[in-house]
Amino acid sequence: MKPPIICDTTLRDGEQAPGVAFTTEEKVAIARMLDEIGVQEIEAGTPAMGRAECEAIGRILDLGLHARVLAWNRAVISDMDASLHCGVTAVSISLPVSDLQIKGKLGKNRSWVLTQLCRTLEYARHRGLYVCVGAEDASRADPEFLCKFALTAATCGADRIRFSDTVGILDPMGTFKRISDLTSGLSIPVEIHTHNDFGLATANALAGIQAGAEIVSTTVLGLGERAGNAALEQVVMSLKEIYGLETGVQADSLLPLCRYVAQASGREIPPGAPVVGEKIFSHESGIHADGVMKEPSMYEPYRPESVGRERRIVIGKHSGRHALTQRLQELGLDMDSFQAARLLEEVRSVSIRLKRNLSDQELIRIYEAEFGLYRCDRPLAALFAASSS
């Protein structure tokens, strides 16, 4: 198993997420950031969409990036012309390979697909383009026809095949078998492109790489149609930490990129999002907090610093005496074990009432009130009524 090439399609498949519309400046900025952190390929958009898309792709090409920049196309000559007009030297050409889509979407048959594939490839190759052929809905295709499609693409000059699990129906074992079967008889590389309809996109992408896929398709934050795609940050960190494979992507630069894409797409990063979520290195449970204070690797699969994060011990309903005592000591407040047990009960009560962790200021107020240092005629819980309203 070797490190795959990362082909990020945030600017194409990611932007196809409902309600997402990047400006030209945002697309240029995202492309620059992807390149700076070491992504090797960027699928920049679909020229056939019109002038604004072509302008954005042209601006990206003007950056002179190290990454290869691809434009996405249907297997249509006019799409090829639009891409050539943008100035790209690499394209993705997509054709359905499942009977469901060949007949239902195109109203065509398998023979037409193979003929159109060769026709479009010939046109692209004669113009010096690097070509990735996308087998759309490959996971629902007849395996024999998929193999024939891939071999035809190779014979007609394609540089690689993209296996697309278009509606995310595969599991990792199924993905492994499909990619193993495809790569075993093919002379050109295979790219794995997965969707997250059942929450398996990243797992399926990794299974595809294990099976021999040399290129993996990702989007930042897993942005994409419906439930999205395999997330760049998850794929990169899984390859690095689980398999020991360095993709060349700078892990400690993923967070700023994800934050920018979240802002540009109008999406929030969930607090518990793998790799880049705000809360993923926050520990509250007494057993876990005590463990990481003794040895972080007990409950952390990798160092927070490796992805630009910091470890935090937070105090709340599930905290233990050790964590509470240490945090109060850090705030300059000492107490014995009996006092800690007494205070912990009050901390948990207030945390339940507020339905969240407590801030340092709130901890100090509870400490002062509990030990008679804070004078107030109201019950302690009333001190936090305003915070919970």
C-alpha cells in the first residue's frame, strides 16, 4: 500500500452541495490554499457552466500552482471546447456506466456509451489533454460492462479511470472487491471517488486505496451533493495515523483551510467533526480526563498540535475530583479532598442546570459561594439562572 495522489474536488463536486455557491475570489483562494498545503490535484470546476466558471478556472490557472488543475466535462465535444478555451491541460470526462443511468438519464445503450467514450477521448488526446475518465455510478454497473468500459478507455488513450460510487451504496468490503477486480486487469491507474449517503465515504475511500486505487478523490469537510464526499482532512489523517502513509499534505494546515471553506460555503464545522472539530480534544469524563493528564495517548489517537489544536480539560457534569482539583489549582484555588468532593457535587448540579460545561469564572463563583467567600442571599443555583435563560 503506497500513498495515493489526492485529487480534491471541493471546487466542483463540493460546490454542487445544495445552497453552496463560491465566488470567483473564494474559488481562487481555496485553490491557492489547497496547493499550499500540498494537495497534488485540484478539480477546479465545470467550464460548460458558462463565463463566470471559466473566469474562475482561468484565474486559478494564472496562479501557476504546483498542483495539476482539472476541469470536469460530460463526454461532449462542446464541453471539451469550453475546457480548452479556459486553458486547462487536464480534464475529467464523465459517462454513466450503470444501465439505470445509461437508459434512464441518457436514453441510450451500452454500445453508444463505448462509442461516445472513444470519440471524446480521441478529441481530447489529439489536443494534448491529460484525461481522467469518470465511470459514473460504477457501483451499480454490471461488473463485466464496467471492465469493458475501463479497458476501452485505456485502449483509446485515457490516463486513468475514476470509479465513482455516485450514490454512496457500497461498504468497505464491497469497495475493496470492486477496486481489486478493476485494477487487476487494467494498465492505467484507478481513482476512487466516494459519496457519504450512508456515512461510509471516508471508509470506502480508504478501502479503495488498500485495494490498489492510486488516486483518491476528496472534498474539504466532505462537502458535496446530498450527504457529501470523502473528507480531505479525514482521508489525510487516517492515511497518516492509521497506515503510516504520508500524502504530502500538511496536516497542521488543514484547520485554516477547513475554516475558510466552511465560511465560504455558509456551513458550520460541527464541534465533534473528526480532525477539525472544536471539541475533539476536550475531555470532561473523569476517567478520560484523568487518563490524558497522565498520558495523552490513552484517549487521543494523535497529538492535538499535529492538526493545529490544543488539549482542554473541561469541567462539567461528568468531571472527576482530580480534574476539578487541578483546574482550580491552576486558577490559584486550593482545597482538600473532602472539599473537592463537596464542590464537585455542586459543579455537577450547576452543569446539569445549564446543560453545558462551566467556564473558569463560573467555577470561581461556585468555589467562593460554597466556602463562604462570596456573599449572596440567593441559593447558589440562582447565581446561574441568568446564564441558563
